[in-house]
Amino acid sequence: MNVRKFTITDAVMDRSPGQDEDIFAGNLVDEHDGAAITIGYGRYGPDVSLTETMAVDDVMVVLEGRISVLSETGTVTAGPGEIVHMPRGQRVTIRSHETGAVTAYVTYPHWRTARS
Amino acid sequence: MNVRKFTITDAVMDRSPGQDEDIFAGNLVDEHDGAAITIGYGRYGPDVSLTETMAVDDVMVVLEGRISVLSETGTVTAGPGEIVHMPRGQRVTIRSHETGAVTAYVTYPHWRTARS
């Protein structure tokens, strides 16, 4: 594998599986690329939310807007330049605010959903 | 492990090992935290560079400024909101520009340096 640079326009954004709100994700590096991690961008419309049980460790870096994550220990809210780590096994509700949000994400191992 | 949010002021920034330029890194999640990944922030002064052989897969999300990465396949340059993936085994020279740079990073497995 070579050193690669990505920008959000490189990502093919698809609606995140299992939901029909305006939450889109586009992988740039995944299980086809030979590394153990998935890299991508996420885009959230205004005031949308998604509840899932994390099947992977997911690190979100907020690039635009704000994201709140509710878990059993409370709610954290992150804005541009801030990071949220959602460990594997956690049940989370990810919610955008009125301006929507753009995120970069890295997961280990490769991203997949595990709904309960 | 719980869901956690980080901002750059949470990171204790130390000079990146093996060099005495103004390149600092601060881990927020590492081998003490029970996940397989390291998460942190990096800060680069103006026009500094660092050459290393990647011992891990390292994903940098540029938050401020610009970073160029030279490898055997050429040079990529990333600005705010852009991502550079430096796969394990690659020999890279990471260079900042006149404004310096701030990055968020995620590595798998845990970050360490391997100089040759």
C-alpha cells in the first residue's frame, strides 16, 4: 500500500445502512485495501440521529457542525477539530444539530454495523 | 471503555521522539486504554520535517495548516479536512509549510516509531 491523501469529494457517500435519515458515509480505505482499518467521511443532515451498538472501535473527527453522542455514561458534544471515540460494545445514539455535520472516521477493525 | 470526547487542550504535547524540531504529539488513547488504536493530536511548527519508517498504519486528519508527505510514490499535500493515510512499512518524510499544522491522528496498532 502507498501513502494516499483523501478529500471529502473522493468519497462515494451512501446512506448509512439500517436507517433512512440523512446520514451518509463513504469509505476511502476498507477491507479491500490491505490495512486493518477503515477510513472514511460521514455527512449528517440537520437534526438526525442513529442508534447502534458499536461492532468496532470508531473514532470520529468532527470537521464541520456538531455531533452529540449519547451513551450509558451520558452525552458528549463535539465541534470542529474535536474527536469522539466510541469503543466497541457501546450502545450509542449519534445525533446532529441544526447545522448538520461532516466527520472523518477511522475504525478498527473494519466498519460494519451491529444492530440489536 | 466509555464513549469519550477529546479536544486539543486535553492532549499533553511532547516533542516527537528522535527529533529536536518543533514537532509535538499528544496521545489521548493508547495502550493503557484497552482499545487496539492510538488516538492523539499533533502540532507542527513552520517548515519542519521528520523522516521515519512507519511501524504502524497512521491516519492523519489535517485540522489547521498544511502537511506534505513524501514517499517512494511521490508527494501528497493535505489541508484542513483532508486525510493522509501512511501505511505500515512506508518510508515517509512528513513536512509542514510556513504556517505549521495541527493534525488529529489514529494509528493501528499502537503508535511507536521505527527508524532505520
